[in-house]
Amino acid sequence: MADPIRLLLADDHAVVRSGLRLLLESQPDMAIIGEAETGEEAVRRTAELRPDVVLMDIEMPGINGIEATRRIKGQSPATAVLALTMYEDDQYFFEMLRAGAAGYVPKRAAPDELASAIRAVSRGDVFIHPSLAGRLVQDYLLRRDTDEQEPPIDDLTPREQEVLTLIAEGLSNGEIAERLVISIKTVDRHRENIMRKLNLHNRVDLVKYALRKGLIDLEE
């Protein structure tokens, strides 16, 4: 019999982790090797335990699941991250994929869907829950239809392009300010200028624009 899929559970709710443990330990091809209740702990435990798959919540104390995923993929590229979250909106969906998640499953999914997702990402495949898969198609069609209509990236200054890239990568205004060694007020001003020049109205639109213009790449 093949070695079981080694899992790390990252969720700040003990009840959720306990339920996942009961569910997944009943699978003969899976083994829980660790748990984490914060983003920082998930990154640290992944480095220590080298799991095959990390089940990652998005909202956790400290760094969130998006940033934790980015750090995990940077230090342990062989570990697959599977987002398991209550959030199903475009912002979190695309940001988790951008951070390196190999799959995205809502917490309302059926147990057999979660097990299938774990097996898929452990093989190196991508698993997007059927309720969310259409978002990728819609984004592709939107990119194709709007590419010639929207303002060019050259309308932004180099600094504005840099801020846009960091926004699309999921960084908060405070994190961007720290990364670029500027004030949060300056980040806010850049963000307002970007949205005005591109005629965009929210963070999701900024992320999609950055994807269409190649500032970030889901395939990285």
C-alpha cells in the first residue's frame, strides 16, 4: 500500500480542526501529521513537518492564509496548499491562486469532495470546486473582451505599477508601505490615482486588471 497523504490542518477554530481530523483520519490513504491555528504557525509547522498537503483557512490571526500560502510555497514548493474556507468571493479566490494554492474548496463542500480535492492536489493536479470553476472561464472571457478597451498599463507611473502589483498580490496598505518604505497615506494616494486612471472601483477589479496585464501570474 502506498504511503498515506501527510496533512497539516491550518485553521484558527479548534472545533473545525477537530472535525476535519475525524473526517480525514477515516480515509485510509490520509494521515494528519500536525495542526496550526495561526498563519505564522502554519508556515513554521510546514517547514518542520514537510506535509504533502496543507489545508489552509484564509482568515486567521497574524498573517492571513494568503500570505501564509505565499511563504509556504516560497520555502516548501513541493507542499501543495488547498484553500478550505467559508469565503467564495472573487477577491479571495484569485488571491489564493496567485499566492500558490493548488486548489480552492468552500467549507460547505461535501466530505467526498474535500477528500477528492486533497488527492488531486497531492498528485500535483489543480482542484477548483465546481461552484467556483466558472470564475476562471468568466475571467478569461472578460480579459479577452476588454483587453483592447481598457486603459493601458503605461498610463500608470512606475511607482503606481509597483503599488498595483503589491495590491494584487494581497498585501494590505500597511504591508505595502513597509515594503516600499513609504507612508500609508502615500499608498492611499497611489491607490486612488490608480483607480482613477484605470476607471476601476474596488480591489477585485485591480487584481483582475493586474492579471490581464501580466503584472502577476497565476502560473508562477
